[in-house]
Amino acid sequence: MGEFLINNTGDAVPVMAYQLVSLIMFFAGIYGFFTRKNLMMMLIAVELILNAADINFAVFNRYLYPGQMDGMFFALFTIAIAACETAVAIAIIINVYRNFGNADVDNLKKMKG
Amino acid sequence: MEYTLLILLLPLASFVLLGLLSNRLNHKTSGVVGTGVLLLVTLLSFYAAWNYFTTQKAGGVFQSLLPFNIPWLGMGPQLHIDLGILLDPISVMMLVVISTVSLMVHIYSLGYMKGEKGFQRYYAFLSLFTFSMMGLVLSTNIFQMYIFWELVGVSSYLLIGFYYTKPEAVAASKKAFIVTRFADMFFLIGILVLSYYTQTFDFGALTSGNTALFQQALSITFMGASALVWAMALIFIGAAGKSAMFPLHIWLPDAMEGPTPVSALIHAATMVVAGVYLVARLFPVYVVFTPEVLEGIAYVGAFTSMFAAVIAMVQTDIKRVLAFSTISQIGFMMVALGVSKFEGHGGLGYMASMFHLFTHAMFKALLFLGAGSVIHAVHSNEMSKMGGLRKHMPVTHWTFLIACLAIAGIPPFSGFFSKDEILAATYQYNTGLGIWMTFVAGLTAFYIFRLYFSIFWGKENRYEHHTPHESPRTMTFPLIFLAAVTLLGGFIPFGNFVTADRSEYTIHIDWLIAVISIVVAVEAIFIAGMRYQYPGRRLKKMPSLLQGFNRAAQHRFYVDEIYLFVTKKILFNGISRAFAWFDRHVVDGFINGLASVTGWVSVKIRGLQSGEIQWYAFVFLLGTLLITALFLFI
Amino acid sequence: MNFLSLFVLLPLLMILALFLARNRKQVLGIMVTGSTLLVVLSAYLAYLYTAARGNGATDPMLFTASLSWFKPLNIRYAVGVDGVSVVMLCLTSLIVFTGTFVSWKMAPLTKEFFLWYCLLATGVFGFFITIDLFAMFLFYETALIPMYLLIGVWGTGRKEYSAMKLTLMLMGSSMILLVGILGIYFSSGATSMNILDIVRTPIPLEQQYLFFTLTFFGFGVLGALFPFHSWSPDGHASAPTAVSMLHAGVLMKLGGYGCFRVAISLMPEAAAQLSPLFLVLTAIGVVYGAFAAIRQTDLKYINAYSSVSHCNLVLFAILMLTQTALTGAVLQMLSHGLITALFFALIGMIYGRTHTRLITEMGGLMKIMPFLGVSFVIAGLANIGVPGLSGFVAEMTIFVGAFENNGLLHRILTIAAVTSIVIGAVYILRTIGKFLYGPLQNPEHTKLGDARWYERLAVIMLIAGIVYLGSFPTGISDMINDSFGNLLQAVKN
């Protein structure tokens, strides 16, 4: 990876800044997930949550274990999983849309006890 | 004398054979097989009696013999039920009685039951009964006796209910079984108590006069009486049930729904005296260790004999009259046992009781068979449907008359001798009881001659079916034979054979008592003759008090109604229905309630599973926060 | 692996063979062959057992074998028999055999019916041969599950309700039982769940109180312990004939057998202390079942309540803790198994003809079906303890044995239990009088036929068993008697 990211000494960008971004992303995702009725929007919200987690992975890896790459790999891994998940979810959402005429989450109550 | 085993096995074999083949045999074969087997048994019994009484006497005392005894079922370390044969004077005497009467009934039934549906079944049951009754009297131990006691109960049930399509017969058989079963329950409890303390069932051990054996039973008291008294009293209740003592007599009159020969065999001559036999069997225990129970037996017997005699005076069904007469006569036997002592002259009552058992079996069987012959001719049990039959049925008439004279106690017929001994024994014991029993004897003479005159004298009825005619030879032969026995039986030196202490006892007639009883009997016969010989005569109207009494007696003093009330209203409708209700609504209700509570709770809970994904996620988040908080702050 | 395992293998083989069967004929062929083999096997076992005892074998269990099954928990598949299990195995095989013939015309789904039937048999046989607590529990559960399907699918009347109730109540009790069994294992400190091992390492008394109650209750429910018997009348009434037979005849005996084998044998001290409590319940059950039977009008319910009464008598006798009473309890299990199987078989046959089980709608059937009628009377007489038939032997042994225990409460309860012989007579004679005797009630019934050959075979086999046990009880009684030596020693101490 590029050397410009390595900043052991200067602390030009404090870790708090990364945290703040990821926190905002995370809660924006949570909020979106709870409030949006449209499945597509909920999916995007989930992606936001995942990406927030990815940022955390990268940042903590960078700051805590600079010599290792585990966090980075996890971040990559999550991105790959998220891609798959999105593919499946969109497939389901399209089917929901075809069956119900819209993609509202309130439609999906058939399985309740 | 191992051949006595055949006396048991032959009727059993006959029962199994007739029972299994039943419908494949024709009537005649099964009748002949049954009767033939019984003839063999009778011959064996007579031979055994002759053999026993001539050879088994040592030192002037008859010895008990155990020709056969095998363990059947072990019950704990010491107790075990054996099956075996015990020969001693009373069992041998009973062998003769049972086989004779049973043979006569078998022969008689060939004619009486001719053409009946289920003829084979009838003979099978008769064989079963004979087997069980023989087993009962030959029992070596009290539990074996209980086994056969139950078996005679079953055979009686089967035979009373022989006409099973008739609801009355079914009801009567049920009643007979349940009432005697009720008494048997006490018998069983008595056996349990007795055997627990003595650790033996064996009659030999129980009646040996071994005081040490009863030490424990006498020392333990329960509610003011020793365990032994309880045991013996309970055993007597069993005996009272089988022998139809008040208040357990209610089944016997109803049992007359069975075929008449059956009534003669089971409900007059043999099974109903099993209770007397049981008391006689355990007599050494009663007389030595529990005299208070024996006294009770005497009073129960005395009361029952009077009670039944009074009812017999007003019944109109001839078989019912005879049934109550049987109850009354068994009362006599019980009284005689109750007043008896053990040794020498004091043992008169015991001897008299057994003697009366013997003579009564013969003349009562004769009376029943005679009544059967009449019923066969007239097709009715009701006295009002009869009258003037002496011309049509001479054999029946004469034999019946002999039996009537015997039961009324007119010499030289057998009943006179045995009844006289009983009266002598009661006077010896207590003059009041003696007078009471003499009075009962008078009533006996009255009701039996009321019966006699109503059947054979009086106005001739117009008979619906056909003119009555004498019964066939197969039926008259037993009548003649039994009449001969009744005529001569009184002269048997009974005291030489059967006594309480088994040593010889010479019968002598106490003429004072004899004359009194004869006078009373003749008087009673005279009154009966006056009233019933020519019923056209105007009768003096009874005083109203007596009329009420009369009506009560006709309804058998409402004992049946009391029983019916207790069983139907209280037991079945009260307890049983309550239990059934309890089971359906409380026990089951609890389980069903549990199920519905579970159901209710799950209905309530399932609201949480709303299917709203965002709600789930929210709860999930809250949960995560909660757990995080927990980790952080605790 | 010893030959006792054949009792489990054979039914399993039958199941396999049934999978392959193509038509009804083959199904019946497999069933008849298999169940005949089982009868032969159990007779052979009885012979071997008596011979071994005759040669002086004194071990508590004979023909033992043990196979590790699940190492970490020391669960082993351990087998072995004593006199009690031998007679129970004989009873089971006889009833499986006769049940096959009774279900001769079983339809629909004949093959599936017999499949589950064999699985049920596997469970029962397995239960009687194992001496490992966990294996016992496993087989017990194996026997319960097919019950649900057999009643629910092939039953009559309110079958779903009955099946559900039966299964849930028995499952509930077996949950308690499992706790008890595990408790016994862990508190005894034995190295395996084998009963023979646990006996050697006594359980502390404080633990015994708890685990005795749990196991006795757990097995007791299956043995129709009052007031937890209510699954049984409904279950019996709804089940198809052969299942009723196997259920009342054998499965309920699992309860009594388990109470004896586990609760009493392993914890005799607690049993002696706690028995009065349960004795009261069982004595109530004895009288209560009999009284409840008087009011019933459905033949199956009459017999079901009668079974409740008799099964409570078994538990009652077990709790008396005397040798004679225990012998009586086993005799009663055997006797009641035969009698009740005969009753249910006959009721099934009669129902198959008249299509009603209400005694108020029948009458005078004796004339029309004499064979079934006479057999019913014999069953009835055996049920009320007529000598010469099995009920008498069993009941008398129990009563004499119960009287050996001379506590006042025991005496009173014994006398209460004795009254059942009278009440029993009332309901049996009432039933017989109502539907067999008397005039014909329904003219339609004249067209009905008597028993067919396969029905006769089953009925005669059962009657033969009843008569044999009732007339020649010595051998069986001695065989059972041998098995209580150690136990009673423990009670005395």
C-alpha cells in the first residue's frame, strides 16, 4: 500500500477523526435501517453499517498493529461478502417487488407466528 | 386311599370334556357322560366312606388322613397354599351327601331339562359344580377352601344364570355372586389376619388345639377384641354369606331363577351348607379360643331361622317358600354349632348340626325335586295355579309328603331325629333359646304343610296347558330314592361317625323335648290343614296389626329394598358417579387445563413474533446495548 | 453380543423386511414369522433361565453382556435378565404375537401400521433386556413415539386428542424420570450406568429421597399412578385394537417394572421411608378405578378404568416391600397383561362386527357369537379373580404379601384394596349381563358372525396363558421369587 498512509510519528490525522467518520456512518446506517420502509434503502443502510465496520478494521490495524495486515484482510473479506450479500438481497428484493408491486418491508409478514 | 383323588378329577375331566366339545355332542351323549361320571364318583365316595369309617379308627378316635397333598403356590418363607385331600369324618360325610344328591340331580335333569337349549352346557356346569364342591369339602387348608369356595360361587353364578336370555335370571345370578363375593371379602380378610399371626393355612395345624400357635393372635388387640376374635368373626361373615344368614340372605330367594334341579343341588343341599361346614371345620378353634364368636353365631342362626320361617309362611311362589325354608333350616344348623361344646355330651350340638345337615340335604333336595316335578307339570311357580294335584301325580305327592313330614319333625322320618338333637342341645345351653327354636320348628311345620296342602289338596285349578300328569321315570326315580333315604336316614347311628371330638357318642332321644316338639308340629300341621286343605272355607279376618306384619313379611321385611337403596342410590349413583365425574372433570380437567394454559400463554407470546423485521432489529440493538452496558458497569 | 440382543434385533429385522414387503400377504408373512420366532425365543429363554437357576446360578442377573456405547458418559448397552424380566419378555412376545393376528384385517396402510408396531415392540423388548439406566430410558422413549402415530393415524374417536394427551403426559413424566436417572448415576458415584454397578455403590439417603420420588413418579405415570392416570382411558379407547392390547398389556407394565427395577431396587431405604405417601395414592387408585368403571358404558372405557385399578394394585404391591407382595406384583403384571390384552382383543372383534362399543346398544350377543361371548365371560371371570384363572393367583399373592407388612396404615390400605374384588365383580358382571346376556337388543345383530380362525387363534392363545398361570403358578412364581433376595436384604437393613 502507499507509504503516505503511514504516520507513526506525526499524528497529522488523529485516530479520533477516523472514528468520528465511522461512527456517523454506522449510526446513519442504523437509523436508515430502522426508519426506511423500502427494502432497497434498507439494503443501502446495511452497506453503510458494513463500511463503517470496514473503516474501523483498517484504522485499528493501522494504529495498533502497524506491522501486520490482518485488519486489512478482514476489511477486504467483508467487502467481498457484502458484495455477495447485496447480490442475493437484490435478487430477493426484485422478487418481492414482482409479487407485491412495491418493495416495502411491511409486506414481509407472512412468516409471523 | 389315594383313589379319592379320582373323586375330584373325574368331574373336572367331565367338565372340560363337555365344555370344550359342547355343541359337537348331542344331548343324549352329554347327559349320559355327565351322569355316568357322577355315578362313578358316587360309588367311589361310598366306598371311601365305608373304607374310612371301618379302618381309620385308632383308640376310639377317628384319625385324619391326607392321602394327597402338593404345594401349589408359595407365599413367603413359611406360608404356602397346598392342594390336597383331607379325609376326616365330616369331609367323608359330606362326600356322601354331595355325591348322592348330585347323582340324583343328574338323573333327574335328564328328564327335567330334556330338549332345553344348552343341555350340554348345563351338564358341564353341573360337573364343574360337583368338582368345586368336592374340592371344598376335601380341602386340607383354609386357602384351598377359599379357592373352591370361589369356584362354587362361580358355578352357582353360571347355573343361576343358565337361562341367560331371561333378564330376571341374569339379575339373580349377578346378585347371588356379588352378595356372596361381598361376604367372601370378609372371609379373605379373616384368612389374611389368621394366617399372618399363625403362619399357617393348614387345618391340621389350626385345629390341633395348639395354644402356642394362637399366642400372638390372642395377645394383639384391635378395638377391644383380640386379632383372633376378629379373624374368626370375619371368617364367619364369609360363612354367613354363603349360607345365607341374615342379613346376607337376600341372594338365595332370587337364586331360584335357576333351573329347579340346580336349586335342589346348590341352593338347598350342598353349597349353602358350605358355611356350616366351614364353621364345623374350624370348630375346635371357635370353641376353645373364641367362644364369644361362637355365641354370636348361635344368635345369628337363631334370629335367621325365625326371620326366614316367618317370611316362608306368606310367600306364594313355591320355590321361594322352599328357599326361605332352607335359610331357616341352615339357621338351625348354625344354632346347633353355636351352642355346642367340644367334648363328650357337651358336643351334642356339633353332632346334631352335622346330622341335620345330612338329613336336611336329603329331604330338602327331595322337596325341591318334587317342586320341580310339579312345576314341570303345571308350568308355573305360583301356588295359586296349583291345587288338587295328588290324584294326577301320585309318586310326586307321596314322596313330597314324606319330605314334608321329615322337615316338620314327625317321627320316624329323618328330620325328626336330627331336629330333636338340635333342640336338645339348645335347651342344654339356654332354655330361652330352646323355646325360641321350638317355636321356629312349629312355624316350619306350618309353612311346609301350607305348601303341601295348597299344591296337592284344595280346589283343582283349570290348567291352561294340559292336564298335569306324572313326570317321566328319570324324574320319579330320584324322588323315590331320596324318599327312601329320608325314611330311613334317621336311624343311622350318626353319633358313631361324626362328633366334635371324634370319639363315639350314643344318641339318645330326650323324650320330653321330643314330645313337646311333636305336639307343636302336629298342632301346626293341623292349623295349616284347616286353613289350606279346603280353601273354600271362610277364614276369620286377621286383626289389622297382623295384616301389616303379613304385608311386611310378604315383602321380606324390605331387606332387599334397603340393599337396593344402599347399592343403587348410595354406591352407584353417589360414590361411583361422583368418582366418574371427578375423573372427567377434576383429574382430566387438570390435565386439559394445563394444556389450555400452555395454549393461552403461547397465543399471548406469539404477538412478539410480529414478522416486522425492523422491530426485530430494534430489539436486537436494545439487547446488544443492554449487554454492553452490563459488561461496562458490572 | 449375546443372544438376548436377538429380542431387539429380531423386531428391527422385521422392520427392515417390512420396508421391502410389496403386498399385504408378504407383510402378514413377515409379521407371523417374526412374532412366532419371538415367542419361540422367549420360551427358549425361559427354559434356559430355569435350567441355569436349577444348576445353581446365583448371580442377580443372568446372561449378562455389556458393550460400550458412549464412552464419555459411561453409557453402555448392557443386557441381562432375572426372573422378572424373563416373564415380562414372555408376556410381551405372546402379546405381540396375538396382536398380529388380531390386526389381520388392518387397513389402511397395513405395512406402515406394522412398521410402527414393530418399532414399539423393539422399544418394549429392549427395555426389558437392558440393565443400563440410560439404555433403559432410551428404549422407553423408543416405545413411546410409535404410540403417538399408531393412535393418531389408525385410532378411532377423538384420536388426535388422545394421542396428544398420552404422548405429552408420558413425555412429561419421562423428563422427570431422566432427571431422576441422572441423579442416581451421579450421586451413586458408580463407574457406569449399569444397575449392577449402582447397586454396589449405595446412594446417600438425602439424595435417595429426591431421586426415589422422581423415578417412582416418572415410571408411575406410565403405570397409571393415581391421579396421573387420565391419559390411559382416553388412550386405550382411541387406540386400534392391537395397540390397545400392547399398550395396556405391556407398555403400562413398563411403569411397574421400572418402579421395581429402578426406584425400589436402587433406593430401597428411601422406598421404605416414603412408601406410605405413594401407598395412599395407589390404594385410592385401586378403589377409584374400580368405582369409575361402574359408571362407564363404553366397553373400552370399562376395561381402561379396570386397568387403572389393576395397575395401581401392581404399584401398591411393589410399595409393600415384602417378598410375597413383590412376587404378587409381578404376577399381577403378567396376569393383568394377559387379561387386558384378551379384553381389548375381544372388544375390538365385537366392535368390528357391531360398530358400537356402548353396552346400552347391545344385548344378547351371547347367542349370536358364542365363541366371543364365552371368551369374554372367561376374561371377565379372570379379571375378578376366579380361582383357576390368573387373576386369582396374582391378587391373592399380593394380599397375603401386603399383610406381611404390619404397619397399621398398611393394614388399612390393604383392606381398602381388598374391597376392589367386590367392586370389580360389580362392573364385570354388570357389563356381561348387559351386552352378552338378556334378550337381543338390536335385530340387525342377528346377521353377525362369530370369530374367524385368526381371531380364534389369538383368543385361545391368551386364554391358554391365563389358565396356565392360574392353574399352575408354581414354576412362574418360583422363577420370580428368586429375584428379590438382595433387595429385601437391603430393605431390612
